[in-house]
Amino acid sequence: MTPRPADLRARILTAIAVLLLVAPITAPGPAAAFLGGVVALLAAARARPDWHRLLHLEAFLVLLLATLPFTLPGTPIARLGPLEASREGLTRALVLGLKLSGAGLLAGHFFGREEPERIGAALRALGCPEALVRIFLGLARYQGLLRAEARRLSEAMKLRGFRPGLGPRTWRAYGNLVGMLMLRALDRAERVSEAMRARGYAGRFPGAAARPLARADLAAGAALSLGAAALLLWDRL
């Protein structure tokens, strides 16, 4: 049995089950065990942890660790001027950081190297509404174009002498930038939609019929889900 399901449908179901079971955990021990279990899963699969994928979470985690101990009431452990840091707030921040790091590594291991088209096909096979599948595929396919368009518009603003500040002129300029980006995205979406209809698109992407899930994938998904359920049970004891 592989450390993770090979079928993307089983991976999606397993990820949803594991994250739903881990979300209510409030104790540091089970949360740390969850992160350790994910790292062990990566080691068993001989996959290098994609720590760089967690960089977008680091700022949030640092902010969480810096503010939550001072905003959640409880047993005081430190004092910074008029502010008191509580043991309960520090524990909550630590637990959230452990769970978010584990969830990010698990999602990266399950889906980080998969093509969006394959993930969309798996979602469709699981009965996800076609409109949501199309939105997911469109975002995954064209986010790079939107980012490049935003970069070009930003460079054009700088060439025209724009210098960001804190006044209303800056916010008005950024509002115009967002509005222009949305208009260009809408225009591009209309052109893409017309081109798809001209090629016979009828509201659904063609694909092969889904095969039944293999027993090995079901067993791997069940094992991971049971492990997450055991962590939740540990947290409740």
C-alpha cells in the first residue's frame, strides 16, 4: 500500500476527511503529532517537504503568534506595557500554527505537482458542480496572465510618474488599476468563451469515463483518515 492514494479522487476525499477531523483539535500534543505524521508521510513517500510552499503562510503565522497571546484572556505569563500575554493565547497560536503547517504540507504533497486539468477531472468525477469546476480551471489556467497584466499596468503607472503614498490620490490610482484589470479580464474571458463555443464547447469539457476506485487507494485513504480520527480522539480525552 502506498503512503498516499494514487487516484486523485481518493486524495481529494482523504484530504477533506483528514482536515475536517484535525480542525477541531485544540491541544498542542495532537497538533504536533499531526504535523509530525505529515512529515513522516512525506518521508515514507521519499518526497522532499515543500517548505517554500508555506512561505505565504509565514507572515500570517508570525502575526498570529504576536497578537493572539495578547488578545485571548487567560493566565498571564508575560507583560508588555499595558498588554498581558496569556498562556491560553500562546497555546492557541501554537496549535493553529502546527495545524496550518501540517495542512499546507499535506495539500502540497497530495496536489502540488498535479496539473489543474487532472484535479478538475477528479472533482467532476466526484460530482462537483460543473460551474465550480469551470471556475477552478479558469482561475488555475489564467492567473498567470492576470498577474502579468497587473505587472504591466503597474509598470505603466510608474512610467507616468506614479509614486505610491498614503493619500487619496494613491488609493484612487490603485482603484483605477483594479478596475482596469477587471475590465481587461472580462474582455479576455469573453474572447476565450467565444473561441470555445466556436470549437463546439457545449458547457462541459469532454473526458473519459471514471473508473471505480482501487482497493489500495480506498485502504490508504481509510488509514490516513483513521489516523486523523485517532488524533481527534486523543484531543478529546
